[in-house]
Amino acid sequence: MGALRPTPPPPLPLLLLLMLGVTSYAREVFVPQGPLYRVVGTAVSISCNVSGYEGPAQQNFEWSMYRPEAPDTALGIISTKDSRYSYAVFAARVASGEVQVQRLQGDAVMLKIARLQTQDAGVYECYTPSTDTRYLGSYSAKVELRVLPDLLQVSAAPPGPRGRQAATSPSRLTVHEGQELALGCLAQTSTQKHTHLAVSFGRAVPEAPVGRATLQEVVGLRTDLSVEAGAPYAERLAAGELRLGKEGTDRYRMVVGGVQAGDSGTYHCTAAEWIQDPDGSWAQIAEKRAVLAHVDVQTLSSQLAVTVGPGEQRIGPGEPLELMCNVSGALPPAGRHAAYSVGWEMAPAGAPGPGRLVAQLDTEGVGSLGPGYEGRHIAMEKVASRTYRLRLEASRPGDAGTYRCLAKAYVRGSGTRLREAASARSRPLPVHVREEGVVLEAVAWLAGGAVYRGETASLLCNISVRGGPPGLRLAASWWVERPEEGELSSDSAQLVGGVGQDGVAELGVRPGGKPISVELVAPRSHRLRLHSLGPEDEGVYHCAPSAWVQHADYSWYQAGSARSGPVTVYPYMHALDTLLVPLLVGTGVALVTGASVLATITCCFMKRMRKMRKR
């Protein structure tokens, strides 16, 4: 039993002390306004502080209680000064640390009881032993604590979230990535006092021990009915992918839309009961947690698989090419939560990488062709729930290569927004297309040899063909390489004109805008004519024939090509053009001078051309 507390004498009237010139102190002790309601089995903390005291800054405190059945009998609980202060009913709990006093500062402490018992209900008194020269003010304060029974109940609400639910407790659920996860929780209390419930859903990573430290809050309904999400889930709540609502009086439902791989784990429901103390502050008086389900998220990347058939293909030009692609795996059906796209890629034999896109079906089932395949008869279609077919009506030698089928899986977030979740490529499927075996040769020359300014230059091109299918058509184009700073560059070759396989002429741009003629003078002979030849037409010309084949789908493809040797075109000047000063030196001298200048120019030009052609 603790020491008896001395009874302070009655304080002198404050007016008398002032008349005597004595300094006035008024010690006052403060505890929370009561009554305080707490729940059996939970923790409680009661603060106490003192002001207006004399003496040292560090004051001592003694806690006692009065039970309802003995309101005049003080039971010593704990003291900051005397370790033997505790009565027998509290001694063991004090020794174990279940009941303790925590000093907040020199003149403030906190009484803490870790697990309330029913017999802990009563009036608690905080007393401060005097350090004053006189007894003035109050030396203790009391607050009533009422202990309520634990009536809070929390449990998982059937039915569980969508998915495959095993007959275990708690349930184990498998949800496909991108699908919706819905969890229900039942939380209620029959406490007779006015209390509020706060309910939150949390997740612990798979195989982690259950506890407050390992539980990450997903979303919670606060006592003021506001909904807040844990930090990692705030964006999803704002985007509408995460929802929490109350259904009826005791049912709470969380919905996570567009489930992600990181959503796997053990989900819990935590209900906290809150009560408002007389001072207006809110205190949590009870908390319970229930395991809702162990959730496994089946990621699309772990399930998506792509196979192709029927195997290596060997076909001839003009024949149809048909390839099949099958998408497999434990995948959710295309619809509200998931969508898929499928396409074919082709890389020429020996080329690295997956290659270029041939055709694809997007998530809406709309087909499109890749660059370079426009205008061809190519079909990409879905022939079964997960089987897709690529068909090229008329194959070409350029279609030979390695084909792969590419499938992509998307999950739908808030609204209609799609997010790519997985992709998979098939093994390579080789396709061989037999060559046509067309061999072309071309010989070009300048008709009539030398040409002069103002005349018409005629260039002829004869084409020879070996091999090829019936119906082969020829086209020929003319190109020129003009000297720039004394050099020729094949990279700067310009189209002069030509005739296509359909007989339609195509003309390039000639400097000076002078007329050009291109024509087919024989089945395998083409001619280019440059009218009103000028200095700007100087250059090296060549003929480029090509062989074309038309397939049953009316598409054309180039089966062969060639290039002729160079043909030099230099517009010579007439001798009379050199007579610039006939009246000064005489006609005879001018003719001789002009001929000499013409010969010098011609000689120098031909040497330069031979030098450039050797480069």
C-alpha cells in the first residue's frame, strides 16, 4: 500500500496575502474532461499536467482510482516518485508494464493502460505532491473512465471477388490482369453510445506476416464519410479505377478496376470504432481486422502465347501465300476488361530483327497494311475465336523471308483507355518464293555521233531479254549525271524520261524547259530525243530497263532490271559561233581562229570526260 497523502491546510484568503505583500502562486492540475468511454481489451491514455507551481521544473505525479462500488476509497495505481506506491490490485500490472506512467515533460505525464479490464471503470485522480511554500490552488484533478463491452464485429462479406474461388478459409482467388477485383466486408457495432466506424481495405504482399507494419492501405472510409486512398493508390482513386462504397447498414465494398500484377497479396478489412470525447476530440476506442482473401493476379505476359503454321512455305511467283496464327493461354475474353491486336511481320532472309509490318488487326478488329504493301490484295482476318489468317493473293519474289506473328494484349483502365500489358511473337516461319529468272541487258548509244547546239540529240536503247514468264512487259527510263565542279556522281542522277510497262510516258524536268520526247520505236527499242540542244544538256546518260509481271489480281511487280553503259552528250559549238570579231581581223583569220578554238575545246572536253569516267 502506498504512503498516505498529507492533507493540505485550507488556503489563506488571497486578499490577505496581497495585503501582506506575499507573492501568490495558484497550483492547478489538469486532466481531460470526462466522462471518457473506452472499450474493454483496448488501450487508454489519460494525460495530466500541472501549472502555477513553485519549486523545481520537474514535478512528481501520483495516480489513484475510485471504483463505483467504493467511491471514497482511493486505490494507488502508480507514482513517478515512489516505486512502492501501487496497491496490490495494480502491482502486477505495473510490474509487467501493462500499466505505466510516461513523462511528457517536467510538468506533464500520461497514464497508460495497455488492456482495459471491466474493473478499470471508475474515477481516476491525478495528484501532484506539493513543492510550494504555501498551499494555494488545486493539487489534484479527477476524470471518470467508463469501460464499454467490445461489440465491434468484422468479417468477410460473401460472395467474394470475381474469379475462381477455392473452398478454403480465407478464400484464395485468381483474377486475370485487367479484370475487376471486388471485395466485401461486414463491419458493425452495437455499442450503446454514439460512435462512428471507419473502415479501410488493406493489402499485404504475398507470404508476408500479417500485421500493421506489413499492411498497406488501399482505400478507406473515414469517420466523416470521406474516402481516401493509400499513397500508391491515390492516382487510381482519382482516375475512377478504385472505388469504395457502403451498401446497407453494415456492408462495405471495394472495387479495384484494371487489376495489375502488383495487386497480388492478402487483403484485409480493418474497422475502427471512434467516439467523441467531451472536449470535442475524437478517440479510437476499438479496432478489429479480418482477412478477406488471398488474391493471385494472373498476368497476361505469363499466359500469352503465339504459334504459327502450317510450316515452311515454298511457292512460285503469282501463287497465293496463306499463313495461320493462333493466340493461346489462360486469357480473359476480349471485351470490357481486355482487348487484343494481331499482326504479321516479315524480314528478308538473313536480315536481323523482326522486320516490317505486313498487315494487322487492331483492338477494334479493323485491318490495315504496312508500308510498301498498299495497293496489293492482302487479307488479314479472324477465322476463329483466337485464330487469324494472313493471305497474299499473288506472291512476289520480294515476299520471300521470315514471317512472325505478333500478338499484343491490352487492359482497359478508367473509361475506355487501353494500356498494353503484354506482347508475344511467334517462332520464325520461313517463306521461299521462286525467282522468275529474268535476265536483262541494255545497249545505249548516241545516234549520228557528235551533236551541235540547237540540234536534236537522239539516244537509242536496245534491250535483250532471257527467261521470264509469258506476258512479260518491259519498261525503260533515261537518266543523266551532270558534271558538278568537274566530277560526276551517280547519287545525283536525274530522271530525264521513260516509258512504263503500261506504255505511259513519264517525263522529267529538263533545265531551261526545252522539249523532250520518249518513245518506243520497236518492241525492245526505246528512244530519247532532246530538242534544241544547249550547254545545260551536257552530261553522261544511261538507259535503265526493267521487266514487269502482272498477276491474276492485276498487281504488277518488278521481275528484273538492268543498266546500260554511259553515253556522253556534249553540245558542240558551230565554227561560225567563234567569229566574235570578224571586222577587226578579217573573215579568213576569224575562220582559222574559230576552228582552232573549237578543236581546243573539244579536245579538252573529251579528256575531262575520259578522266571522270575512270573515277
